[in-house]
Amino acid sequence: MNDWPEGWSGDNRGSGYGRGSASARPESARVMRQVRRDATPPPGPGPSAPPYGAGVPQQPSYSDGQGHGGDGYDSGYNTGQVYGGGGGGQGPGRQVRDRPAPNWRRRIKWTAITVVTVLVVTTVGTYFWADSKLHRDVDLSKVIERPEAGEGTNYLIVGSDSREGMTDEQKKDLHTGSAEGKRTDSMMILHTGDNGSTLISLPRDSDVEIPSFVGSESGKKYPGTGRHTKLNAAYAEDGPELLVRTIEHNTGLRLDHYVEIGFAGFANIVDAVGGVEMDIPQDIKDKKSGADFQKGKQTLNGEEALAFVRTRYALAGSDLDRTKNQQKFLSALASQVATPSTVLNPFKLYPTMGAGLDSLIVDKDMGLFDLASMFWAMKSVSGGEGTSMNMPISGSVGGNLKWDDAKVKKLVEELKNDEKVTVSGN
């Protein structure tokens, strides 16, 4: 029996049915079941059949190493290759491709760029926001006959009893009274330099000479008459400019910057930072300031802090002891503001900055970096890296505290030369 399709013999393969045939007659499934893909036609005379029929494209070889061996039997199983998809149960028409490995270097690069951009924008925005809130109301250019500048930087820090903007209820709660105008409740010189920081309190009852000066509002020059009075009277008479002029005249030390804060602003800063921990050395009760404290460590809120720094009648050393408490508290406040829990927490940092900057009055040349330097210097004093003291006192005259002229002269000389302070105060 001939295994080749009917009509395809050695003599007439060129006109039979099957591969390459152009005839419309279908191939017989019965005679095709054992055809091998790599089988060759039986030899015989006559011309060889054309490899491809008319109009039929060339088909891929089944002996090309793509999974169809030359000796394999065609079972009719379709691997899915003809549909363009791979096997393995992926379904027809789907192609499995290896996903490229992520470019971690590029991802890290763009993440870093994004983070840096956000930080820069936030920092710049915060700087301009904070800078716009500073009240630069003090013009030190109006101060006449100023001493020569020395090494380092000198800040005059003033706590005033200003009640501006306070309601009657706030005045009652803070025990401030309702006096009109402003007076200085505390005055300190903070020196910063290469040999550490020095914080010097100037008792408000210090006996000083009021020199010649130019009125801050009138522009009129007032000659010096040799008149002596309490230091805080200079502020009450013509404000910050006369206070700076008086201190420079009586010490010979040039003051580079001026910073002032009122009652309400001070209390607001303390509340914004969440209170300040203080170790109070003794029981204190003072009806005038509202102070009522037990000895020991405790966290003071704004109202309590204001009462603490204003108390003097319940203290043995009166104003001298009060200035020491003021130094301790301001240093502790600066340390609290500079802690990571405040600096790295925007929900605490921005309210604290807002409360502080809203209530500060500074000189026209004061910048945010100067202000930051001042706070860091106060923090260093609190941490034991600086010196805190009162202006040296030699006694009293007419109820005012008389400075020790020899010690003051040496102290000013050391500050001017930015030397380590060796003078001790009261």
C-alpha cells in the first residue's frame, strides 16, 4: 500500500495534493496521520515538486532546534508558538518578558533631590516669615558720643513692664497692675566672643549719671548736668536710646544690639514652649508679684514664670537676688527652646517662634542670625560654658546701688578685648 497521499506518486508528485499543492482538493486525514516532518519523498523519476505552492509563504523549519526534533513524531499538539505567545500556561497571545531590575542609584538620587528641595524651600520661607515679624523699632544711630567697638558682640537685653495689648483680665492674672507707660524690670549685658559668653545683670536701682543726649522723638539735644538717678529712670525718661546712651557713658562699653520683651510676650513664650523647669532654692511667697512657690524642682507656666522673675520683696537680697533669678530663668528658657523636642517639632517650634518674635523689640540692625547667636550664648551660660554675674557693687548712695568703679573698669577692659572674665560680681 502506498503511504503517500492519493494521486501523489513518484511519477506525478508535481501535480498531486499535499504540501505545495495549488489544488482545491483537501488532504486526507486518514493518509496524513503518520507523516514525519523531516521525512523526504521517496525517490523516483521525474521532476521534484516545488518546495512551496503559489502564494504560500515560507514556513519555519521544524528541525531548527526550537523544540521540534528532526526525528520527533508530530502529535498535532500546539505549543502556542503560532499565536506569538509563550507556553507554560500563560494563555494565547501573552508574552512573558523579564522585568528590568530597578535602578536604585537613580531612585536614591531623585529622592535626595526632592528632600533637599523641600528643606530649602521650607527654610527660606521660614526665614522670611520670621524676619518679617521682628519689630525693629530702636535706632541706635541716634545715640551720640559712643565708645569705640571692641572684640566680640555685646547685647543689651531688657525686660520691660509694658502692658501694651493686655486685657484687664490678663493684667489681673499676671499681677502686673495698670500703670501707664513702660519701665525696665530687668537689664542685662550679654557678651559673646571667642572666650565664652558672659551675662551681666545691671540692677535697676544702680546709681548712674544721665549724660547729654539727643531726644529719640524730638531730635533735640539735652546737655548733661551731672544728674544722678536710678538706671531704670533713663528708660522711663526717653526710652531705649537714652538707656543705651546712659549705660555706654557709665561703663565705656559699646553695645552692639538691643533686645526688649514685655510682660505678655514673656509669658506667651514660656507657654508656647510648654513651660520651663526650675529648681527653686527656697519657698517664695510675694503678693505683689503673685509668686507662691515651694522649694524644689517644678515646671513653671507663663504666669508663674513672670511672677518668679519679678519677685524681689520676698528675697533677702532684694533686687540683687532678683537679678540672679532672672539670669537663671532666661538661661533655662533658652536651653528649653534649643532642645530637639522644640526645634524638630514644627507644632511647637512655630508657635514658640511666633510668640517670641511678636513680642520682641530690637534695633534696626538686628538680624535673625544675631538673635539666634544671642539665644545660643544664653544656652551656653546655662550649660556652664559661660559666666553669669551681677555688676560689681561697692555699696549704696542715697538708696541707690553704687558700682565698684575699679572692678567695673577691669571688667569692661576684659570684655572689650574678648578676654576671659576674671572679675566677680555680687
